[in-house]
Amino acid sequence: MRTAYRCRAYPTPEQAAVLNRTFGCVRVVWNRALAARHTRWHTERKATSYAETDRALTEAKKLPELAFLNEVSSVPLQQTLRHQHAAMTAFFAKRARYPRYKSHHGRQSASFTRSAFRMRDGALSFGKTPGALAFVWSWSGIDVTTLDPTMATVTRDPDGRWFVTFAVDVEAPAAPVPTGQVTGVDLGLTDFAVLSTGERIAHPKHMEQRERRLKRYQRMMARRKKGSANRAKAKQKVARAHSRVRDARRDFLHKVSTDLVRRFDAIAVEDLAVANMVRNRRLAKAISRTGWTDFRGMLTYKAHRNGRTVAVVDRWYPSSKTCSTCGHLLAKLSLGTRHWSCPACGTRHDRDINAAKNIMVAAGLVETRNACGADVRHDGQPFVLSAVNQETRPVKVGDPGP
């Protein structure tokens, strides 16, 4: 199993100069290769392989105007071509969007394989970079001197912070003891998540807490002259404010996902189409701040690593409008309605808790009268009950019948 460790790095001015030059060369190679792919596809309708981009890089290094590409390690340049080829493959397989051009204003990165870096006794050094790169190791249970990474990626955030990420092949951890508990999770805007057990996880609202300061920094940057040193300083303050929000949000998502994986053997979630939901201009800002996509990804890989199961329910399943007691389906339920009573059995429902219970049932984690189990994908070890073994019923308005 492959895992990654991300640490803060503190390069010297000489090392920072070499790494910044490497970042620039990576951008040039990526943008030239992407432009060549784009032009060839739209003119000849032919795809470009990695081998062709690699040969083009070799020829580009011979050009006088691109002679600076020879001043840095060649491994990050080849790695960016591999990453672009993987990105194009994912795009044509409809798993990702079309790759974009790299800008020097955003996050910068360069990946080094074993042939371009050395890790000995906890000291990290890169090819054509003077000295050892200082970094802070934060995992007390792992001896950094025994670390044998297969790849090291150096990044520089827009706020000026440096990081180094080690990709390491490790043995899969032993599966934890089963808890015998399952749950359904309903993600929302009123509460970040509501569990079928009735537990509510409130929104931390990281952006709302720092929005006033962020607006002030943005006004300060807008008043500075473009290209000036003062504007660069103000821009770094804005980037740092965004980084604080991003770090706090990721910390919250990691804690919530880890807690769920430790407590439950199987977790059911909805397959939310976040990209489509943000098209609603009234809710786009609130939805973008929740981090639902990141949470789903964290939950999936942590469940797979720990031998748990994540069941994904079809996005069109009417979890909020279906009575979790008798299965009656309402014809209409507005977003503003937080509680409703079932006209068939009279049960009083909390909208979110009812939805979480129905998500758990639809995933086949429990057996009830209104279990449908349709259109469910299991991310990870599929040891939960199969959907075909559950009682089925058509989704239609009214009482589902006996």
C-alpha cells in the first residue's frame, strides 16, 4: 500500500533559488506539451503519447531559447509529462476535467523520483540542489532515518510556505476490530452532517470567522500598484488568510472522517453532484465552503485502508421525502421544511435524520420494510449485505403497500 507524509520544509536562499528555477522549467514543459497536444488534436484529430512528448522535450532542450531547461534536474521535467499524460487519460475516461495551463501565481510543485534525490539517515538532498533540505518530521511513531520513499515532491504555496511530500510503500495495517455498527450520513448546509443515529455534526464555519479580515486584506491589495513590492506583500497576506481557512477546513474533515471510520463498520453516503449544485447562485457560496468532495474522498480511502465499507447511494434517491417508518413518499418537500409529519402513519420526522436513515436503508446496511437497496456502489471491502437480498419497492408517490 502506498501512503504519503507531508512535512514543512525550510530551504536556504540558495536552495530556494534552484527550486524556484525548477518550478519555472516545469511550468514551461507542462504548458508547451499541453499546447502541442491541444493543437494536434484539433488539427489532426490525433492523440499524443508520453513517448512523443518525451522526444519533444529532448529536442526542445537543444533550442537556444530553451537552453535553461538543462540547468535543472531532468527528472521533474519528465515527471510533469507523465502527470500530464495521466491527466489526459483521466479526462478522456470522463473521470476528470481537461488539464489547465500552469501559472506562476498558483501553487508550484516538482516531483523527484529515486534517481534524482537521496534520503540517508533522515537527510534529504536533490540533484543539482546545494546541501540538504531541512524539513520537520511530525510523526513520532515513525523513525525518519528508516524511511525509504519512492518519490519526493517539493511544493511552494502562494503564501510562501514550503512543503515536501514523501510517497512511501508500506504494509497494509491490520484491520481494526469490527464494531458491529453501521450508519447513514446526510450532508447538508444547516449541519455539516447528520447521522442516522441522530447525532449532528455542526458546521465549523471557518470562512465566516475569517471573512472580515480577508476582505480587509483584499482591499489593501486592490489599493497597491500592480507590480510593486507592496502589492506582492499584500497578495501574500491574502494567500495566507486563504491558507488558514483551507488548513482549518481540512483538519476538521480529517477529524470527522477518521472518527466515523473508527466507530462504524459500514457508512452510507449520497452521491452528491457538487459541480451541478454550485450552479445555484443562491447556494453556491455556502456549498463551496463545505468541502463535501474532500470529505467523500477522505472517507473512501480511510475506509479502504481500515477494512471498512463506504456505500454510495444514487443521487436521485428521494431520501428526504420518504418516510423512514412506513415508506410513504411525499409528492413535494420544500428546502425550508425542516420537520414534517407522514400523512400515512403520522410519524413526525426531522428532515435530516429521516434522510440519513433512508440513506442507510437504501445502501442495504439494514433491513426494514421500505428497504430498496437500488443503485448502490460499495467503495472498499464489500462485506455488507447485497442490494438484491433486500425487499424492493418502486419509488412512487404514496403508500408503498405491504
